Amino acid sequence: EIRNCDWSSDVCSSDLAFRMFLNYDGAGNRYGDTWLESTSTDQGQLAVYGSQRSSDGAVTILVINKTGGDLKTGITIQNFMPDKRFAGVYEYNAADLTRIVQQAPAFIDKLTGKGHFGVPDSRISYQFPANSLTLFVVPGHLIPGASNLPGSGKPGSGIQNGPIADRMTGTVPAGVKLPPNN
């Protein structure tokens, strides 16, 4: 096994990738324990994975830029009401391969029009650095009734409950979608 390691500090990129899920901020905060159906128009270039934490209701969105260039796009969050106007942002990229770096908060914009249940969708516009992992933490809560929406039925979609995913269901409480690159 070959791992990208900084032998002087014993830090390996594979370890930092796991920390994005288990302790992204060094204070024990984690990626969510309920996975949300998430889609990208090109998962091969910009992959997206969404979840919700049962501890505080925050949605966590991990975006992986698999390309050698920066990509600018927006993330649309459906059926979820953010409690704040900014999302926390944590990133692992070539600028510092030894740690996950907290970035400036990302603005959460309310889109015009109404989504499900008469509540507007939200959007985060962001430029994802080349070959990077970016984690957004969006405090808020599900829109009442959103947990009863059906999933798409696509493989890998739906909810997996609990710290260890032991089952799949067809319901999706919130959706995270990436439109085509801008």
C-alpha cells in the first residue's frame, strides 16, 4: 500500500480523509449519522455526499473534487431550513497536505420560489480547489413532513440509519444536489 505521508510528522493523506468523517475540526465533531440522498451531474468529477447529524440536526455535505482543476458550482439543499446564513467549511487540499483547514464560512442563499412544503430551497456557491475534500456544516432542521418524501430508488440512495449503516429504506429527509458546473 502506498500512502501520501509526511514522514516528519507522521501524517498521511488517507488518515486525513477519514478525519473528515470522524473529527474534521479537531474538537470531535463528525459527519452525520443519517445519510441523505445526494446527486451530482458528474460524480466522476465532483462527487457529493450528504448526511444529517442526529445530535444537533445539522446537515453535513462532503464534496470531492476529483479533477486537477478548480471547479466553481453551487450546491442546492432541499427540504431543509438552515438556522444561519453561513455554513462552516473545512477543507483538505494541496495548499496544506498536513491537516484539515477551516475556511471562511460559506454564504447560504435562499432561492426564489418555493420548494416542497412551500419553503424555498437553499444554495451554497463555492469554488472547489483541485483534488480536494470540502466539508460544509449547515446548522438547521428538516422541514416538517420532509422525512416522508420517497427516495429516487437509485442504488445507494435513501437513508441509512445509525452509526453503522445496517439497512436501507426508501425515504429521504433532505436532498443535496449539484447542478452542472458554472
